Amino acid sequence: MQQIFEFPVASLLTFDSFIGCDGNSAAVQFARRIADPADAENLLYLYGPSGSGKTHLLKAIAHALGSACHCAIPCLSCRDILSADQLFEVLNDAPALLVDDLHLLRDDPSLRGGLWQVFNDHYTAGRKIALAGLHSPRELPHLDDHLISRLLWGLVSRLDTSDDDSRRMILKKIADDRQVRVPDDVVDYILITTSREVGDLITTFETLYRLSMAQKRKISLSLARESREYLTAGGRPL
């Protein structure tokens, strides 16, 4: 295959860069409310399958609130939380509480109690809170029962972009943003050969787009197959 050139990729996770569709419209609406300092709503829990956009929305909230208060707001994943002391150090005095991957919280009583304490301190102070995980609140393991109950008091929204209509909308938005036309047979091919995760869908399209630009060829089914062969053979995303 002809050598493929490098192109810079913007990675800022904001509301403007988030791709909306039927499967996440309610979640986006709720996230924007949490990101608005003037909105009285201050608690949001997002859940849904991997790759559906939960982390993107959390970081979009952090970006919006941080811009409003001219400060950095941490967004911590439970994957990286090792102790209650770490929770307090990073999150206790933050202007807002943003925690991702609640389903990955370790089965540790001190962590469970620490997270509940940090949450309750933020909630009592009226600060903005947004959390996310794979499962609905009642299905989350290793959480304090008080925290599960409190999550159900706020805004709760499920993200699901696995249906073909949502995935078509995502592809159309990506193509429109790059001002390129993607034939229907190429869209069908991408949907058939790509996993249901939004990240994989975006990677597949970006690789095809960059191959088209590098080789100065229109996006077509044959080019889509070449791009797919490149990824399948172990080539890194372009």
C-alpha cells in the first residue's frame, strides 16, 4: 500500500466536538445543564456501554465548568483510584466532583466510605457533581448504599449508540465536519465491518479519510476496503 502521511488530530473533549445522535441526546442535554453554573441542577449520573461517550461528556463538563471559573477541574477514573487518601487529595477541594468508571471501584470499605464522604461533602456544599459507569446505579458493585440512593435523586441517563441509525448519524456528522461526501455503500461497509463502539467507528472513518487525502482519491468502496486491510494488518490508526 502507498505510504500514508501523518495528519494532526485535535483531541479536545468538549461539547462542540461531541457527536450527538438519538442514543445520547438526553445525556447531552443533562450534561449541558450540569456544565451551566447558572442551572440549579447539580447531580448527574451517566451510564452505558463502553465507547458510548460517557468519558467525553464528563470531560466536556470539566472543560465548561473550568472555563467558567478559570481553574482546572479534575476528572478522576475509579480505575486509577488506589486509596481513600488519594480521593481526598485530588477531589475534596475541587470546584466540582467528576468521577468516571464507577463500576471499577475496588471492593475496599475505606474506598467505599471515602467516595461517599467526598460525594456528600460536595453535595452538601451545592457543588456540581457528574459521575459515570457501565451500569445503572442499582447494578453498580462496591458502592455505599447511601451513594446509590443519592444518585437516583439526580439526573440519570443511559447512552447507547449501538443501533445502526445512531451510528449512521455519527458517521454523517464526522463526514460533514470534514466537508466530504461518503457514498451509501461505504457507510454500509463501515457499519458492517466495525465494532459497535463509537471510538472504533471514528478511528475507521479517520483512517479512511486520511488515506483519501494522502492518495488524493475520492472516498469509495474500494478505498474503504484498502483502509480496512491496513487496520486489520495491524497498522496504527492514522
